[in-house]
Amino acid sequence: MSDTLEIRKVSKLFGNLEALRSVDIKMEAGEFISIVGPSGCGKTTLMRIIAGLEEPDAGNVWIGGNKVTAPGPDRGFVFQSDSLLPWRTVWQNAALGLKLNGQLDAEATERVRNMLELTGLAGFESYWPKQLSGGMRQRVNLARALALDPAVLLMDEPFSALDAQTREIMQTELLRIWEVGRKTVLFITHQIDEAIFLSDRVVVLGRRPGRVREVIDVDLPRPRTLAMKRQPEFVAMVDRIWGLIETDVRNSVKEDATNAA
């Protein structure tokens, strides 16, 4: 199964609200791309279209040459919330997607075991979600998505609910896991430094209607460590992207304040 992802001229309307306008993104197999932009620029809407949970009003999404028309096993989704079922153990949660798809044979069971080991959860298989830290819960969420062996991994602000220190550790853990399998990953975040640290390219979306303002190549060596965030070239890239979205972010904040008044 090819794991290229093409978003071709995708637009989306919600009544009179234009959420996305002619978004074009092409990802090569094994590429890690992040999307950043101000609140309300359509990042999550775009992700839902790619996942097959929303239909575009114009344009299409293609994965491996196949047009996306509905959710499918070629896409793994990691949400902001870990969405673990509290009455299921770590093992049961990690295997849930495969079980629901009727794929939990001996080979799939071995894959779940491998994914739990890869995500640092070996030995925690019988634990309940309430016994885990926030970071560990998101690791289970990631293991569940990877166990499906999707062509493309979609991640919608998966670390946003974590404290700052855990978030940084999870960034390094995600890169470690990604280096092993080199999945095609599309990652949404509000954190510019997170996007740069993780990605091969960063797609900057403009304020509603969401549209591609610029695509930034992250020409920094891999493997990466957190110390890289203090290097001048990294800081310069953060400043460059912030300069692209600062006005949009400030306008979004003013709009939110006006609507709340």
C-alpha cells in the first residue's frame, strides 16, 4: 500500500462560513509534515476531511492513488484526547481498532505487543487507564493507531492536554517511534517550535478561510534532540513562522473577545 497523501484544491463551507479555500498539500511516503495557523483557520476541519469524517465542497483527498470517500484502515487517527475506554486495560485499548475490524489474529496480536514495546509500555499491558499518567495514556493512543498499520498517521494536537515538560518528552518519543517505521505523518499543532522540531516541512495556514500561505522546509539534521531548540537557526525559523501568522493570531483573539462580549 502506497502511503503518499495528496490534498487537491480542497474547500469547505459551513453555511455561509468559508472554512477552507483551495488547500493544496502533497506528502511523499515517510514524510512528517505539521500544519500551524491561528485558531479558526480550519486545521481540524481539514484533518476530518482527510480522515473521511467530513466531505469537502470542492477538491479531493487521495491516499496512495485512492480517493478518500469515507473513513478507512489506511488512516490512523490520534486525537487531542487519548479517548481510552476506562473499563479496558492497556492491552485491550491498544488492540481495540484491530478487534473492531475483525483483524485480531495471531499476527495482529504480535503487532500490538510490538507497538506497546515500541511506545515504552511493555509491562503495563494489564494496567487500567486511571493508573497511567497523561503521557502514558497518549502512548496507548498512539500504539492503538500504529497497530492498525495505517498508510498515513493523522495527529490532531495530540499533546495539547499535557504539561509543558511531558509535552517535550513526548515530542522526542514520537520522533524515536517515527524513526523506526517512517510512517507518513500529518500533525496539527498550535506550537510553532513543536512543528519545527518534529517536521520535514511546516505548512502555514492563513486565517479563515484557511488556505496555504507558505510551506517551510525544515532543513535541520536528524536525529534531533531538544537542545536543537536553542540553536540560532531553529529560533530564526520560529521567528519566521510567527511573522507569517502574528497578525492573523491577533485578529483572531480580537474576534473571539468581540464575540464573547
